[in-house]
Amino acid sequence: AMMQTLGNVVVLERPVHTQTLARATDAAVRQRRRQYATRMHLEQLEDARAEVERLNAQLEERITARTHELASANDRLMAEIAERERAQAALLQVQKMEAIGRLTGGIAHDFNNLLHVVNMNLDLLGRVSKEAKVGEIVGRAKGAVGKGSRLTGQLLSFARNQSLLPRLTDVNALIEGVRDLVSVSVGPQIQVLLVLSDAPCWAVLDANQLEMAVLNMAVNARDAMPSGGTLRIETALRRDAGGELPPGEYVSVSVNDTGTGIPTHVLAKVFDPFFTTKPVGSGTGLGLSQVYGFAKQSGGLAFVRSQEGQGTCVEMLFPASAERAVAEAIPATAEAAAAEQGHHRVLVVEDDAEVRRAIVESLGLLGYSVTEAADGDAGLAALARSVPDLMVVDYAMPGMNGAEFIGRAREAAGRIPVVLATGYADMAEVGRVLGTQRILIKPFDISTLATTVRQALVSGAPVS
């Protein structure tokens, strides 16, 4: 036990021989050297192990960092793929809506012209016949024409081809004014709340169309809350349109409900004309398409957000205006200052033969001297022969549209008063060429035509 405790001990028996001592000494020295060599080797192994552990830790750190970088890159890639898919889906939706818009716009325009011919001929019939029964029949027929006109108006609004009458409008005041109409339309089971922006919300838009759009959205919200709920109409001034519109300030008008919501697979179709989730006969499916078309034609945007069971929000954005409305003097009535009708010459420029004949006959019945032209070139030729006191011009004509014709006519004959008679028009182009103008929305009746023509003649120039 003592020998093991001491270690490195060589025991020699006495007497010790010299050679034995020498051999024992050599053996002890060799063993000691081996011990030192082993110790050094172990230290080197320990150092190597520590270095391996250090390198392994560095490798783990680099692997972790690289894995994080790859994960981040993958997340970015997935986000870019999702954004691209969203953009492609949005592009397809826009293209689909544009295609449907062109189709519905063309059909509605032609149908509107037919309604106009029917309406004016019914008016003529009512004026030439004094029989009560004829008047009753004419009245019923004109009522049907009015319904058809409203339907085509909604189609043209979706197609962004409807004639709008844009004016500088206080949107807050307009929404405040429509509260009672909305309340009556949705019924007592639904609470109507207005949340109006503290900031002024002015925009150049057609106030009547905005009222109709809000009413359409409110009626849809009512139908989504059969057991009652809350309808909230909000206005706001937004400085971010989410990249969908050019940078700038926009007036937001939104209608929010607490109803059943819209299923995800249906959301992409809600602005399609004639699409509806209501039973057959319960709706035309044109309410939201009118909202979409009106917002787009006004230079803005309409979109919908919804979750099943949590309600729906339909929002419209319109470019905000920095201008403020000023009080305008109320002009005297046209009738008070009207000159004798028979002394006035009117040039009618309209490509549709039946529409043109109806307008010409109506003006003749009113006592005007009428010249007619089938297109812009014929109208310019008529101007070269004789300058009229007033022109009644259609907008949508082949070759040269109404705005282009008016511009060229005024270059040739000065600022002749103009009445623009149309079912739809590019109001931006009309405003650029005419400034302010009188517009007759087809189908119109003889009384409306007479009043508008008299007012234009009295003013001596187109007025708003």
C-alpha cells in the first residue's frame, strides 16, 4: 500500500550490485520520460478537444445564423409570391370588371336610346290626344319607361359611362342630410349611427349619385340584419389609399353593419352586375355595382371588407378637394325672361335616327325652327351654312364625339349655347371643353327639354 502511495519507486535488495543499480536507474529514467511524454500528449489532446469544441460552437452559431437568414429569405419569398398572386388576382378582377363594364355599357346605352324614343313619342302622343283613356295609358307606359331608365342608369353607373353632374360637395353635410331617408329605408329594428369626420370633407362628385350609393349600401346592410342590428355610416379624410390610387387626400364614406357577413368565396363577386345572394325577384343585383361604378367614375375607389358572422363594411373613396363652396346667386326663372320661341333656331346633332327624329319633332312642337345633323361632320357643315341660336348635341357619336364637335363648332362660330343630350358622357372631357354646361339625361320628356332649352337661350351661354 505504501509503495502505491509513493509511486515511481523501484525497490532493490541489498546488497545492490552496480549493474543492477545502473539498469534500475535507466529503467526509472525511461519510465519517467514516458510519463512526461504521456502527460504532454494528454495536454495536447485536451487542447485539441477544447479547440474542437470552440470550432463546433462557432459552426453551430454560423449554422443558426445561416438558418435564420434562409428562413427570413424564405419568408420574404413567400410574401413576395403572395403579393404577386394578390396583384395578379386584383388585375384579373379589374380586367373582368372592365370587360363586363364595356359589355353592360354598350347594351345599356343602346337600350337607353330605345327608352328615350319610346318616352318622347309617348309624350307627343299625350300632347296630341286629349282623351282621358289615352292619357291614362300613356302615364302607365311612361312609368314603365322610368323604371327601365333607372335600371339602365345603374348599369351605366357600373360601366362608368353614366352622365354624372359633379359639383363641389360637402360630404359631411350630405350624409347628415340623408340620415332620415336611411332610417326610413332600414326600419325601426336597425339603429342608424352617423360618425362624421371632424375635418372638412369636400369632394367634386355627383351628390344625387352619392345619396343613391349610400342608400343602396344601407338597404344591403338591412337585408344582412333580419333580426336588427346597428348600421354605422362614417366619413373620414384619408391620406393613404393603400397604393390603389395616386397619392393624395381622399374623402372616405363607409357603411358598416353588424349583420351576417359575406362568405369569402363570394367577396370577389359582390360588385358584379346582377350578382345577388337574395332570392329570385328580391333584388336586381345592381346596387353594389352602381356603388363601384360611381366611385370609379368619380376618380375614386370602392371596396368591401367582411367576415362571416361579424358584419360587412363597404367603403368608397373620392379625391378630396381643397376648395370650399361659396354661395351662388339664384338665377331668375327662364320663363320670366324667355323670348318668343319661334324666333330661335336650334341645331340638333344626334347619330341615332329615331332619337334625332323624336327630339326634332318635340322642338318643332314647341315652336322652334330646327335643323338636324346625323354626325359631327354634318353638324359642322350645317354651321357653315347658318349659325343657330342653340345646339342640342349628343355625346356618344361615331367619329367625332359631342365634346369634340362642340369644341370645333365654337372655334368656327363662337360660344353658341349648348345643351348636351346624352345617356352617358366622359364628364372630364366635357368639363374641359365646355367648362360649365347644361346636360339632358336620356330618356327625358318634352317638358324637361323645353325648360332646359329656354334656360340655355335666356342665359345666352351654357350655365351650370
